[in-house]
Amino acid sequence: MTTSSDPSTGSADGRPAAEPADAPAGLSRRGLLGLAIGAGAAGVAIGAGAGAAAGVAVGRARERDAAATPYAYFGAHQAGITTPVQDHLHFASFDMMARTGRDDLVSLLQDWSYAASRMTQGLDVSATGAVGGSPEAPPDDTGEAQGLAASGLTITFGFGPTLFQTADGEDRYGLAARRPPALERLPAFLGDDLDPGASGGDLCIQACADDPQVAVHAIRNLSRIAFGRSRLRWSQLGFGRTSRTTAAQATPRNLFGFKDGTANILASDTAALDDHVWVAGSDEPAWLAGGSYLVARKIAMLIETWDRVRLAEQDRIIGRDKGEGAPLSGGDEFTEPDFSATDAAGSPAIDPASHVRLAHPDGNGGIRILRRGYNYVDGNTDLGRLDAGLFFLSYQRAPEQFVTLQRALSTDLMAEYIRHIGSGIWAIPPGAEPGSYVGAPLFA
């Protein structure tokens, strides 16, 4: 990532519109608040030498394509929700340190916002960056993303229930009265086997990018910036998106080999987003309007057990054809399932306990959520099996949407092959205004 530029005004779709101005040296909230930053930013230009070999030319063309995809940090909504789902994820949960106060929390959010507004544009976290500062001091930026493009990086911040009030009732930052009424720890669900060390957290950061090193660089540097104010509680790497948010994206497959996210809410469906994803101005609290609620669930898949299930049974469990992704009632992948259809024996073509049937809006009062999950593989277990599964991420206007769907899945045939081992919920503030920082309305 380069170090000589700062975010500047961009176009309405979040793409760059102009070359940015130089930023003041140093990484600070004062630098953030003093910048005349707009809603977009400039990308990093990567040239390709004339007369280069064909392979090098192709590689550099790809680099230019990646460099041309920065997404604006500032805007009405945080990026990383309806943004086209990138290929890689680094998700991190943080707890505030003991004896920190309200000023520490605000300064952390300001410093994080400043750094995020630069990194999402392919820049180092400050103007001095990885190599431009004093050789006698640690650099502002860790440097492993030098030379890499923005790669579609988005950084999304969230506030957990314990930020407003701890489990024992302590109001550390004077925010208890501003807590969203719906922001409560998720209830226990059938099949939960949650690891407290991979659940919850005062704050969360979702970093998504098309280059895994860019995503990891973002979390590494934001963790470093938090030193003394907040500490990393747990984190998760993800790859191979398991949903889509634009019609141009192909439906991906999860580790069970099935297409996943066919019926996900798309960024172009503004009516569905308003109904099911964005907190409205008429909702409570007012400071969260334009935001959302994020649920994260780490779901271990019993891969070896699933791999021994015959194909017809796999199809029945999911309710779709494994090859084409079409519902078992017929049609293609995007055909609406017909739950009244029967097979040659007169039985329901789609099993009433299949995943598709139980999760469908028709059986859940029309409830829909926006999914942004990823596959994960964390090596192997002590038994020599793959430690792998789905890192499920969903955005919804109210947590009750997820709770209703999860309870409906209590009799899901797929439950035999999965275990929920991590969980968390966070309020996602609206996007930051230019020159401000994420979550500013909470402290107004």
C-alpha cells in the first residue's frame, strides 16, 4: 500500500473521482477530524511496462483491476454489508481494557476510522506509513501490504451488548441509557456448543478483501492501534464466500458442496434492504438509523460424516439438487421452491424438514436476512478430522429476525451434521460522515 495520499471526494457508488491531497503526518483523531474527507477515494495506480512479456502484462492488468476497486469508507451506511462479497475475510472481536474511560473509547473509534479510511483506499494507516517515519521509532504501519492494491477492502465496525453494560450491570462508558433495546445476548439454541473464547465481545471488526493479506493487514494494524485501550478477544479467517450480494456474482458453494445464498437479499433490492436490513429512523434508538445488526455464528461442519452420505440423501437434507442448485420441486437454481409439489410416490418433493423448507420466508412470516458468510478451515482436530465449517454472518434490521429463523431450524435435517461453536451479536452503526468517525451519533 502507498503512503503519499489520503481519501478524497468520490462518486456516488463509492468509486474514486479525484486524486487525493497529501495527508498530515501521524496517526491521530485530530488528523481525522481536521481532514476535508469526502464520501469516496482515489485508488492506487499500478502501471504495466510497455513491451513486457505476455504473462507479466496479464498479471499487471489484474493488479490494475484490483487497484480500481476501492470502496468508500464514508457514507450513509458502512461498507461491507451490501458491497459485493469479497473472497476473503478476517473477522475480529475486541474487549475494552480495564480502567478505560469514555474518552479512551471515543479516541479509539476516531483513530480506527482514520486508519480505515486510508487502508480501504490502498494506503498505509498514516502519511508516514511503514517506511516514511523516523528510523529510530516503530513505524506507524506494519508494512506487509506495501505494493498491494486496495483489493476491494471494506472495514465494518460493530458494538456489542457489553460495551453498553457488562454482564454484572456496570455502565463503564455512560452508554447504558443509549443501548438499543433489541441488543441483547442471543438466547440459547438447540445444538449450541459454544466456546466462550470464540463468542461475544465489546467491539467487532469485519475486514473483507479480495486479497487475504490485505484483510489480515487491516486487522493487524487496527489491533496495534488499539493497544492500551482494547485487546483482541478472538478472531476468524474466512475464504470462499458463501453468499452473493449482487446479481453479477455467481452463487458460491459451501464446504458441503451445495450452492449457498441463492435467495440472498441483493444490493439492488432497495425495498428489501429497507424492510429487512437497515434500521429505520422510526426504530429505536435514533442514533442507529441507517445501521443494522450483525450476527456471527461459527458453525463446525462434520465433514467426514457428511462425505459418507449418499447423494440422494444429501439432496433431501438440503432440499436442492447438488449439481444445479435447483429446488427438488423442479426448475433451475432461481426457481421459487414449490412446497406443495409431490414426487412419483405422492410424498412431498421437498422434505418438510429440509433446510430450504424450514428457512424459507413463507414459513417464517416473510422474514429475510442478508448473509455474508465464509468457509473456514482451521487445520485438523485432535481426532485427525478437518476443523472446518461455515463462519456465518448475517445482517438484519432487528435481531429477532435471526432468532426466529434459528428456532425454525431446530428440526432441520442438516442439524445432524453441524455444531454451533461460536456466537456473537453487535449493533452496526450507520456509516461515518466525512471528517467524523464511526459511531459518532452514539456519543452526541
